[in-house]
Amino acid sequence: GLSPRPTLPRFMSHYGHTTVSGFRAPGRECSIDPGEPHNSTWSGLLPQKFYSNPVYSCKIFLGGVPWDVTEVSLVQAFSPFGNIRIEWPGKEQSPSPPKGYVYIVFDQERNVSSLLSQCSQSNGAYYFKISSRRMRSKEVQIIPWVLEDSNFIKNPKQKLDPQKTVFVGALHGMLNADILQKIFNDLFGGVVYAGIDTDKHKYPIGSGRVTFSSIRSYMKAVSAAYVEIKCQQIKKKVQVDPYLEDALCSSCLLKQGPYFCRDLMCFKYFCRHCWEAAHSLELLRSHKPLMRNTRAGGGPATRPTISLTPNVGILDSSILS
């Protein structure tokens, strides 16, 4: 189930909260100028982490898999390490599974440790050789996940503010919470929490959250809209959006506001009626709504539903289909 939600944020209730030159933080008296467009490119070396007794997710990612690989050949290659189940991404939507990558789920965590002990390593990445009908001893990348890498928190006693939290999407599998914190802290400053969203196997699903200590850092990140990561191991552009909650429409304060406008001219929640009324203006017509997934579905969605757990050091994420 979902964790308890914090008090709903009092996002801006009037257009007058925003000016061309500054942003008025929700529920605050002062205007905050996010400043000049921020450099959203981070380059450097990903810090290597050394574990004494790592506990892994039972799920691993295989990249660079031969295009003609079969489930039978994968079972033959990996069953010596334990019973496995194959997850083909998108297989439900398409009769032919995507080429080049696949997930494997082991019965037990220790099976992953056994596999990694037989892998070769390069620049912190694991590689294992498998064969298919047309390719012999093809080296594929193994991306495991250490459970403690899902959360970074600066101070376990610190209350985390959803109004200073951003959603981060399109994350690479090698980006853990510590690295996410370092990248966002280097670029925008003031990071107090970073979390990676995971599935039922506690394996990353490609999204996360970052919480800042100040509205200024938060607005720098939101204004950037994306962060480009360039380093030896990966080159990746990740999206940055405001973290969305269940909230009332900021205009009428009567109906639920499932639509959020991230443009700084609005930067608030809308019900359908108020969205259409406000964005009928030529100046605002190009704005696009952000939405959260809901259990009932029905409508566009940009990210999984994620709950911030108040007054605790760890955030709980709930993925709803």
C-alpha cells in the first residue's frame, strides 16, 4: 500500500505569484529568482564504491545481448548459478521481444553473488560471455543492484519537503543514489536526499527523486529541465521535473488538480476546466501538462506514482499500474 502522504503543498493559487523575472515560492512571502540558465551538463568520473558485504537484488540487467539469443540459451548460460526466470521488456505488447537487452531474475540473492564472481570487470562494470546460434562467446554487460544504493540521505532526522523535490527520469542502470546526489549537488547545490525508484524485486525502474534544502536549488534544477551526464562509463541525458503530489486545483481550490504546468509562468496544479480556461490564452497555449500515474489509469502519464514518507529517513516508493 501507499505510505502516508504529507500535508498537501499550498502551490500558487494566483497567477500573480509569478513574474517574468522571478519565481514566488509556494506558501512563501519572498520572490526567488532562479537566475541565469544553469549549466546542466555534468562530466567527471563516477565515484567507485567498495562494499564489504553487499546484498543484491535477485534481478539483474543484461546489455549487449546477441540479437538471436533465445530463452533456452539464456537458461543454459545462467542456470549453473541458480534457478532463473527471464523478463523480456515489452514482450506483452509485442510478439517479438526487444533485441539487445533482457532481465534475469534469480530465486536467491546469493545466486547473483555467484555469477558476479565468474564475471570479468572493466571500469567498474561486469561482463559475462554467452553464446547464441550465430555468435560464440559474446561478452554481455551484467548490471546488478546493491540494495543499499537505493537511498542517500544526508541527515536521517531531517524532514524531507516534497515542495523541494524533483522527479528524475531516464536514469542509467549504473547511477545509484550516491552518484545521483553528487551530480545534482555539484550542479545545483543543497541536496539532502536522493532516491532510486525500484520494482518488486528492488531493482531500479529508471527513475528517482532528489530533495533539496532550499527553494533556490530546487528551482535551478527545475529550470534546467534536464541534466546531461558525460563520463567514461556512460553518456546520458536525464529529465528533471517537479515532483508531483495529489493536490487540489490551485485556481478554483475545489476540484482535484491532476494537471501540473511546469512552465514558470504557471507552475501550479489545475483541474481540467481551469487548465483549459487558463491555457486558452495565446501566451500559454503551448504549455504541456505533467501528470502522475493513477491506479485507475485513463489519461497521459509521465512517471510512476511515488510517495514521500514524512518524518522518516527513508522514502517509500509505490509503483502503481
